[in-house]
Amino acid sequence: MKKRLYLELENCIGCRSCLAACTQCGGHEERNRNYVYDVNPLVNRQTMPLMCLHCVNPACARSCPAQAIQIHETGAVLSALVEKCIGCQNCTIACPYGIPKFDTEQNLMYKCDLCIDRSKDGIPPMCASVCPTNTLQWLTDEEIEAKQKQFNLDNGKWVTSMPYLEGETNVRVNLPGILQGVTKLF
Amino acid sequence: MESTISTTKKPGLTVNDAFASHFAKSMFLTVAGLAILTFIGTRMFTHIDLNLYGYMVGTIVFIGGFFYRFIAWGERPPTKIFIKKGLKLLFRKSTPKTTTEQLVTYRFIWERGVYRWMQHILIGWGCVLACLVTFPLVFSWMYFTMKENGYYTIVLFGMNVMNVKAEGIIAWFSYNALNIAAIMVIAGVCMVLYRRLKNMQARAEQTFMYDFLPLYLLLFISITGLLLTFQNMVLHGWMQPQMSLIHQFSVIVTLIYLPFGKLAHIPFRPMSVFARNYREHYSEQHMKECKVCGDQFVSVEQSSDVIQVLGVNDIEFNMNDGFNLAELCLPCRRKYRISRFSGVATHQVKVKEANQNANG
Ligand code: HEM
Ligand code: SF4
Ligand code: SF4
């Protein structure tokens, strides 16, 4: 069954397990490919992970002159092919969320590939496997729909990815209720 | 829809109008060029080695595939920009150095790992060496004539370049260039195969058709090539004509496959020099300042090129706050995203982005 990465951003406690796990995925050469941010660093301790959202019409791939960024049949937007990337960094400028990382020495871009070696076989990506707070989950569309019902507060304050993102994405994001003054029921 | 036919130019006057398409023009010019070189090289077709004509046909088919693939590639908006501006910037002072690092010594692969660099040096330069010997022979641009006194004359493009002693060191290298190339490629391919079978980093993302097929093709060519020498020296030419055909066939298949798979990076890689020149040149011109923090993060040229390319693909990131996302530096863009999630203006908080390294 097809599963997706699903984010419930407000659960994040800033442990950075996802980043550590990311480095351990095969093909990641022991470097992590995503981010964890302090939301309001001088005020409170809330953090949020920032992942590649695997856009349906990915700006990174569209801007690549070398066609180095391939889109997998599962919808995952892959990291640059090592022999194709010519190091122009167009993709880093194009991505609306600033996700692709670039290594100047190696002249190579690298980005989240949803741990394609795992996720193509339905195994959750490393980050979702280790996240202790269920911020990152690996769910079927039905499960995501159930989540949506559970959290739909009927006040427009929730909930799903669109229209809050720049375009349609394969990753689903749940906007955080806590920060909008809504207590979340587990 | 915008009309693609230009009205300001009278039709029928430029060279381009003689051809049905880009493809037809490139194909015609290249084949004509090859024929002329061959005409000169063979002293008006008097020294053609017809044993090699299979390669000739293979090369022509390869050129067809090559143009088909690369013209399609060159028409993608971002590629077009880099080709156009890259050609314009070709004569920068730093071009020779960049070219050497990118296309000759592969310094950036060294940074990825010495093992990966070694395997690529062996394969890449083995193949280049083999091509430098084979193609001039195929099109008879180069051939050898024997004089009685134990000297060979190397003839290049119809000119006698030098006389070499038949037993001498230069002659030895000339006879054995292809064997040396074959051994280099076999060693390199074995290194790659070993890595692809053993190394978990490499294993995670490979597929048979994309990653292994070209390796087996190269291996097959090199082994059959070496076998030819072996048959010559040890088996007195036994089965050599058959093996020669098999070898020839494998080279032709690889040539025809080349523009379509992993090996397509070979003709495309010179673009990395274009890209480097483009970035260097335009960063010296004028840098873009981040709309939020004011850091200079990319050249104005590249920023607007990217915005334009995305526009062609119907992607636009103009925000209500009055800027395009491509105008924010990367940390600010990420923080802006967080602020859109949270409703807190994270990107306005004057704190450096948290350490994003998992090692702490
Ligand atoms: C124009 C110069 C060339 C450049 C800049 C270049 C660049 C590259 C790069 C960057 C890689 C990825 C290596 C890695 O990250 O491990 C690669 C892989 C490869 N290249 Fe080249 N290449 C060139 C010429 C050639 C030639 C002439 C051949 C010979 C057929 C060749 C065959 C290969 C093969 C077989 C691989 C795959 C290695 C593997 O499976 O790990 N390359 N090349
Ligand atoms: S979020 Fe950025 S890096 Fe990920 S697919 Fe979209 S454009 Fe590409
Ligand atoms: S840096 Fe590499 S992957 Fe990114 S756009 Fe340029 S060639 Fe493509």
C-alpha cells in the first residue's frame, strides 16, 4: 500500500534524532539532508523539522540544466545523480523552501531522497522510523484522512498542506495547533 | 501562443534555411566534416582500412543519436541559458584551470573519495586513450607505412609526422596503446564493480540497467580487445576474424547506447566548465542581497535566470509580502517557511540558524 511521509509539526521536541538517522541511510554518505529549526528562539523552545516536501511539480528539478534531479515513480524527488550534476546550484536557488544542500568541494548537490532504497519498498524513511514524538510519520492516505478528521476544528485553523504551501506536495503537513492556541488531544 | 516564426527576417537567406531542422543541420555538418577529414587523411581515399568500416557506420549512427539527445536537452530552458551564456564566457582567464580540474584531473571526484577518483581516472582516461587511437585509424586519419630499413613512418592527415624504429619505445607504445587502455579500463571497471557490490553507500541507489549495464559493456569491449592481442601473440591468429567481429559489434552497441544512459555524462560534462564560469563571472558583476538579512548569496543574473526558468514552467513564488522566494538567502528562506507554518515571524528574529549538523 502506498504510504506517505506525514508531518505533525507541533510534536517536535528538537531532539534531532531525524537528522542523526538521516546520516545513517545508505547513499547519504553520512551527511544529513534536512533541518530542524527553532521557531521563536528568544522566546520559547518550540522547534520544527523542515523536510523536503517532494513537490508534485518540483522547482529544483525544473531548474536543473543537467536533468540530474530525477523523479522516482513513487513521487519522491531524488538527490542529484552524481555523474550528472554540474554544480550550477540552480536547484538551491529555485526550491521555495531552501532544501537542497551543496558541497562545493565535491561539486555536488545532495538533498532528501525519502531514503528511496527503503521507501520504494514501503519501508519508512529513516527520519520517520526514529522520530520519538510522531512528528514524522509514515502513513497511508486513509490514515492521513482519519487524522484530518480528528483534528479538523471547523474554524479554518487547521490543517492540511494546501493552501499553506507553495504548491502541491507528496508529503503531507499538519499545521500546528498548539501555536495557534489550540490544545491538541493525543 | 506566441508565434515562433520570426517576421523581421526574410526567409531563404541564411544558411539555416537550407535545413529542415537543427538536427538535420548538425548531422549534415558533422558527417561532411568527417568525410573531408577522411579525404585529406587518406590522401584522397587511397589508404582506407576497410576492415574497420563497421566502426565507421557505428560512428555515424552514434552521431545521429547524439544530436537527437543533445538537441532535445539543449532546448530545455535552464540548459539553453547555460549553453548560451557559457559559450559567451568561454574565454575567461580561469577557463584553462577550471577545464583541467573539471575534465582532466577530476579534482572534485577526488574530494568524493580517492577510491572513486582512481576508478574514474582508469576508466575515463583508458577510454579516451583508446578513442584517440581508434578513431584516427577508423577514418584513416592516421596510418603507418613501413620502410625497408626497420623504420615505420607515422602518417597523420596525410603528412609524415615522424619515423620511428620498429623495435623502439615509441613504436612499442603505439602498438600497445590499445592494450594499455584495455588494462586500464578493466582495472577501473573491476574497482567500480567491487564498490557497487560491497559498499552500502553505493548499493543503496543503484539499478542494473542504469549503473551496471555500461560497466559490463566496457568490460566486454576491453576483454574482447585484449583477447585479440592474445590470439595474435599466442594462438597465431586462431579465431581472430570472429573475435574481431564480436569486438567490433560490442564497440558499436556501446557507441549507439552512449547518448542514452549513464555514459551520456561524457559529452555533457563540459557544461560543468560553463556552469563554473557563469557563477564566477556573474558573482564578480553584481551580487543579490537577501531581502531579509541583506547577505549576498547569489549573483543577480542567476537569481533572475532561475525565476525566469521557473516562470516558463508555470512556477512562481511571489509572496504577499512583496518579494519572490528566490530573493531570500537559503537560511532566511527556510526560516520564512517555518514562519508560514507557525505564524511566528521566525525569519525576522536576529538569531543565526541553529546548528544543522547532526554530529552536534
Ligand atoms: C569528460 C570527462 C568526464 C567527466 C567530468 C566525468 C565525470 C564523472 C563523474 C562526476 C562520475 C561520478 C563519479 C562518482 O561520484 O563516483 C562519473 C562516473 C562514471 N564515468 Fe565519467 N566522466 C568523464 C568521462 C568519462 C569517460 C570518457 C568514461 C568512459 C567511458 C566515463 C565513464 C564513467 C563511468 C562508467 C562512471 C560510473 C562509475 C560508477 O558506476 O560508479 N566517464 N563520471
Ligand atoms: S521541497 Fe524543494 S527540494 Fe524538495 S522537491 Fe520541492 S523544490 Fe525540490
Ligand atoms: S547543482 Fe546540480 S542538481 Fe542542482 S541544478 Fe545544478 S546541475 Fe542540477
